[in-house]
Amino acid sequence: MAALFMDRYSPLRTRTIALVGLMGVGKTSVGRRLATVLELPFRDADVEVEAAAGRSIPEIFADLGEPAFREGERRVISRLLDEPPHILATGGGAFVSDETRALIKANAVSVWLKADLDVLARRLARKDNRPLLAGRDPKEVLQQQAEARYRYYGEADVTVETSDAAHQVSVDQVIEAVSAYIESQPK
């Protein structure tokens, strides 16, 4: 049985799978579960940025501003993409950067996790750790981000529409979509 498991998922274990999308869409929670199923390491770019900077993302934004954060994020993602295949959860704005997007597209299979903005707003209303939401209406911020970012996210190799269903449903959708994408690539 183990041999069947490995054969079924082995094509998905040859390249890093990078999850992109708006904040709150589940890049980290789906990514962790996907990594477990595929028996790959999981990396969260935001956690790695904080470790590299020695401070939290809200502190980086407050002290250095978003441009400095994005440059640090690009460097960290570049380093992570040099590692063996893994599941990579990126920050919501990472794929908007031309340079970061090019790095991801050259070194990973990019997956846009896309969800209804009302679903995302409900999720984010329960959290207070998002610097871009500080003192603002989550739905309004998400609408602005969708307008600014969806054209970039649309360049991902794969798009997976998610919902309020269990995370495992999204994991299964990602596996199916990435498998189909890999199979469609020239050998």
C-alpha cells in the first residue's frame, strides 16, 4: 500500500508547490495539510521573513515600511526556492512583485487559492495580526487588494477555488489541480 501511495503522489514531490492568494484564504493552513499528505516539508514565507529580520511583520511594516518588507520577502523566498521541493505558503503580496513572481514561476508550481471575499472578511475579522487591516474594514481592504492583485494571481500555474468547506477539501482540490497541471506539461 505504501508503494501505491508514493507512486500516486511522486510527481507532486518533484517541485516546490507555492501557494499564493489574498490574506485569510488558507495558504498556511491548507499548506500544512498538503505538506503532510505529500510528505514534504512546509515553509511559511512570513515566518521565515520574521526569523530573518528578528522582528514581527507588523514591526517591520511600522519600522521600515512595506517596500523594505517586500524586498526582504523576495530575498527569503529566493532562498527558500533554492531548497529541495517543499510546500511554500507565501505572503498575500509576494506574487504581486514582478521579481518574486518570476522566481516562483521559474522554481515552483504556483497555485492561486481563491475564495469569495465575504468568506475571507469573516475569517479575518477574528484576527488582529494583519498590519494591512489595522483599524480598517476587512471587506473594504480585501476588495481593494482583489482589484490590485487578482491580475497577478491570475498568472499562477493553477487556480483553485476554495470555500468554507473543511481544509481537506481544499487540499484534495490542490492535489487534483496540480496533478492535472503536471500531466499537461511537455515531457
